[in-house]
Amino acid sequence: MTKPVIVGTVLYDPKVAVIWGIISDFFNENGFPIDMVFYSNYDLMVDALLKRNIDIAWNSPLSWLDSQMRSGGRCRAIAMRDTDRDRESYLVVKADSGFKKVSDLRGKSVAVGASDSPQATLIPLSYLQNHGLIPGKDVHVKRFDILVGKHGDHTGGELEAFYSLSRGEVVACAMIDLNWQRWTQDGTINPNEYKILATTDKFDHCVFTVRQDFPADLEKRWLEVLFSMSYDNPKHREMMDMEGLKQWLPGRTSGFGPLGDAVKTFHFFKGGEI
């Protein structure tokens, strides 16, 4: 029996097990067995990848940077979702707030997600600092640390940041563009009552990661199977809708600049506090 390739992922929601059950079945049907290991947080998964307990890690953007830092740059980004490319985060305010530019937030309170959320905390706060508003000094930061360790995959903190804005506790909140789109469509946010005040630089999100010594032939075959998944297949579509994609794409590392700058600014991997 062929030894399965072991893929690690973080169980941020019960649907993750369903998603990977469908993916695993597809790989097995194509003669390339894989097995899954579910982790409660990304730190444990990065440990497992670097200790060779797993072969492939489904990394958040923050755990991709962590993997590279801890391995001395000896990891590769091999695949990602189409929706992982060119994301943005927004600073959202009430439409009748009178705020017209980001500098209007000076001296005000801004709500963000969990401390380790790239899209709802690190990148937006770095954006504020780059525009002359130092978090904790020029703006007060109200943080919602829900499920820290899952790097904002669980959007609870991000959603609570918006609710804080809706209750009038803060004048602005941060969220990723995908959640703005989702929440304005499902009625969570009334787009007539709220507006986007500022938009961050584009950034990339999750990426499948392997160690530098992962065999090239295994990687090639694994990617062939992954990329053959099709949104036109109803069963694949079920998984892709849950996972938020329509196509798997090759991995790239050109979109991690904004997050890389943010973790340096706030000394995140050295225990810095925001």
C-alpha cells in the first residue's frame, strides 16, 4: 500500500472536517492517498511541519511567515485558492459619521479582531501607523480576542468588531473585503448605513506549504490531483463553496509584503503587544 501524504490543517470550524473529507476522498479515488491531521492552532501545525510529522501544511498567511522564519527560508508555497490572491482590508465607519479621510480617526477608538488576525488586526493597524496614526497612541484600539491561535480564520472577532461599531462603542472597525461583501449581501451590514473609509494595500492569504526537501515528484503529482478539482463537479462545488474558492492555483509569495511589514512593525513574533 502506498504511504499517504500527510496534510495538516487547523480545525477552526466543524466544516473543516467535511471539507477535507471530500478532498481526501478525491485524492484516494485518483490513486494518491492522503491523510489528515487536524490541529487546534497554527503554532502546533508549524511545529509539526518543521519536525516532519506532516508533509504539507495548509497555512494561514501568518503561519507561512512563521514557517519561513523558523526554517531559515527553507519552505515552499506550492498552492492556494483563487480567493487567496489580492485581498484587501477595509476600515469601515458609519455613513453619517462625517469622516472623510483616515486622519479623521486621530484621537478616536477603532475596533479590530483577534491579536493574530492578519486581515482584521495586523494589516489594518499597520496601515494606520503608515498613515501617521500610531495604534495605542494616536488611536485607541479595542481588540476582540476570539479564538486566538487560529489567525482570524474564525471571523468571530472580526464580526464583534463590527458589532462594536454598530453599538457606537468605536467610530471605525476593520474587516477583510470578503467579509464586507458577504455581510452586506446577507443583511448583517446595511451598506446604506456604513461606508468604507480606507482600503489597505492588497495582500495574499492562505497557502499550502512544504519543506524545501519535500520530494519534487510527490509535489508534482499532489498538485496535479489538487488542480484537477473542478467547480463544475457538484461534489467539488460543495467543498469549494465551504472553503471559499472556485479554483486552486499555484502558490506565490509576492503578496505577503503587507503582513511581513506589519509583523516587523509590531514585533509580533517577538511577543510584541498591539
